[in-house]
Amino acid sequence: GAGVSQTPSNKVTEKGKYVELRCDPISGHTALYWYRQSLGQGPEFLIYFQGTGAADDSGLPNDRFFAVRPEGSVSTLKIQRTERGDSAVYLCASSLTPVMGEQYFGPGTRLTVT
Amino acid sequence: GQQLNQSPQSMFIQEGEDVSMNCTSSSIFNTWLWYKQDPGEGPVLLIALYKAGELTSNGRLTAQFGITRKDSFLNISASIPSDVGIYFCAGQLVGADGLTFGKGTHLIIQP
């Protein structure tokens, strides 16, 4: 199990509901990133963790989005009061260090808000 | 937000042909990366470039970090059916943490 894993692989929720998406990074990787990918687009950066702290959350679209990484490993992306426009694939990536830039991606969670 | 201009948007080629795609930006990047994404999967890292002018190969793939640090290209030689997919360039701006991605090049190979 060497790669980044994400659960669930698919999530369908109703508008207004709360969802949590989980990411388990590669063991030993201190840097963790969340991205969002809309259909036909490249991934867009949301938030970056170095260890337990959110070092850069400049990509979060609004305050309905929040992410945590309490023990410096697994991370959870939380979306409150979901909207149809939140529908996308949410990708998680990790890297050994943030300096070198090599980020390894998980398979993503496809979120559909109905 | 910052955009990378990736071209072409799609390519229809014959098996065995060579492929070339590129990315340009108005901003300077300190790292360039090339990824391949298959349907329903996350992007898979192909090549990472760290220095202006650097030319790096990975099997049939070759990529270069432009001298101006504002562009990069990826070449695939002797394409095979499993090369089908979407190729993304990504760059890390100086001082940035996340990657900026292009919109992708959709490679389609006709047998």
C-alpha cells in the first residue's frame, strides 16, 4: 500500500448537506495537498499542510470549506452546506518535502451534489 | 488565478508517431512537472524538472525546462496504445506551495 489513498471514491449528497472526504498520504510524507478538479480542467489547488498545520489555505473558495490534519498524517476535507457548484473530483496529493515539488496524487473522490 | 497555457488541447495521431506538447506562462516557475491522467484516476507523475534548461528523459518520454523558466515541453517518441490519456503540465511558482496546472492535452491514438 505505497500510494495515496482517498475515501470514499464516490459521494453523492443533497444540496445543503455536510460532507467529509478523507486522504491517507504516502507514509513518511510530511506535506499534504488538496486540489479540486472540474470536468475538462486541470486540478486547482485548495490547501497545503506541512505536518499538522495548514500552511497555505489560499485556494479554499470560501468558508464552507475546511480541512484538518490533526496528527500530521491523515487529512479530512470538510464541506458545509454543499452547493451544486461544489460537484467535482477532489484530489489529495503528498510529497516527501514541499521544496522539491514532486507531488503524488491519490485516485480522488468524485463528489456529486444533487 | 494563474494560468498555464497548454497546447495542443487534443491530438489525434497514428500509433508509432512522435508526440510533442508544451506549456507556457507569463510567470516564472521554479519547478515544472508533467503528469498523465487516465479516466477515473488521479494524475500520475511522469517527469519532474528543477533547473532552467534541464532536459530529462523517462523511457520514451523527454521533457525540458525552458531557459526563461516560463515554459516546458514534453515529447513522446514512438507512441503506443497505452499512451492514450490526458497529459497535464504543472508548475510551482516561486514562493508558492500548490501546483498550477494547465488544462491538459488529450492524446488519442488511432491504430
